[in-house]
Amino acid sequence: MRVFRNAIFAAALAALIALPFAGATHTPAAGAQAPAAGVAYAPVPGGEYRLDPAHSTIGFAVRHLEINWVEGRFKDFTGTVRFDDKDLTKSSVEFAARVTSIDTGVEARDKHLRTADFFEVEKYPEMTFKSTRVERKGKDSGVLHGDLSLKGVTKPVALPFKMTGAIKDQRGNTRFGIEAQTKINRRDFGINFGNALAGGGFDIGNEVTVKLHLEALKAAPKPAAQ
């Protein structure tokens, strides 16, 4: 059973999440990459964007036996960003992930994570996040506050984030990037499986690091009918 306990459960995002977004420090996302050199980004236009799952990652990491990190992600998710280019604080985000889509790269472990020991996906198939407010912390950064619901528990969480400017893709769609990282305690969401180690610490860490690399997309306007 111990091989299953690398359980990166609640990263949940975490929400998600989702991540995604508890116990967060109010600073720009740690480890966020600087914008690519020589790229002429445009200001992000206001409007409604959807997350592009093909180019986004909702990931998490948790300590195993206090010696290493095990990472995973949720592959099946949807999300909407309503971006206010005049006032960032009036923007909002909603997000939902199918918890059964958890992927840690080990099939046996993923099956265990779906059981009542961890996510209990048959009873709680979805994890959701809905923002309540946005703080601006810089030109392209801030903190997203909202409610994360996971395994029947809803908790307020905070997610520091950093944005890139916008680009147009080959089809004329507008896209921009969001990087964010925060930490949550899995036990706050009723995910308690694991044991204390004789020498201190836990076989499965309680603190989960949530890592988001997101691409938001707004479709190009359709040509007017002739």
C-alpha cells in the first residue's frame, strides 16, 4: 500500500485549483518565468475568455516520506476568465475539474487516489473554484481570492498570479498566459490518509503545492454573413 501513498491528492487545486487557489502568501507567483525576450505582447483586451486545456496545466506536488516530491495534474477541466481591461479588480474567474481525471503517471496510484481514502470521486466527482475578488499587486500581477470546493468542503483560498500580455494566434484568436502558485493543506478538505513517521514528518505531506500554467483564449469574431 505504501507505493500508493505518494498521493498527491488535494493538490487540488486545488483547485484548481484550482486550481485551483489557502494559506497563500500575497506575492507574485514564485518561479514565474519572465516574458520571452523580443516578443511584442499586446495589452490584454477585455472580455470573456475560456481556458484552453490543450495548452494549460493544473498541477500539484506533495512530499513523499519527507525526501522527495511527487507531482500530478488534473487533465479534464473547464474555466472562464472575465477580464476587465479597465480595472483588473473587477475581473473574475470560474473553474471546474473532473477529479477522476487525476494523473500522477502511475495507474495504480491514480486508482487509489480516486477511492474514499482520498478524493472519493464517485460521491464527489467535481472540484470547483469561483472567485470573490481580485487584488492588483503590480502591472501584470495580483492575488485571486475565491471559494474552492473539494470533497464536499468549501474553503476560501488565495492565489498569487502573474500574467503575460496578449498575442494573436494563427487563427486570429486572442490569447494570454497566467502563471500562479500557492499552497493548501489537504486535511482542510477532509483528505486525511497517511501516517506520521517515527523520525518526524509524514509519509504523505499535508501541505500541497498548487501550480497553474494557464492559457486563456478569446475566439476571433466570426465574419459577418454576406
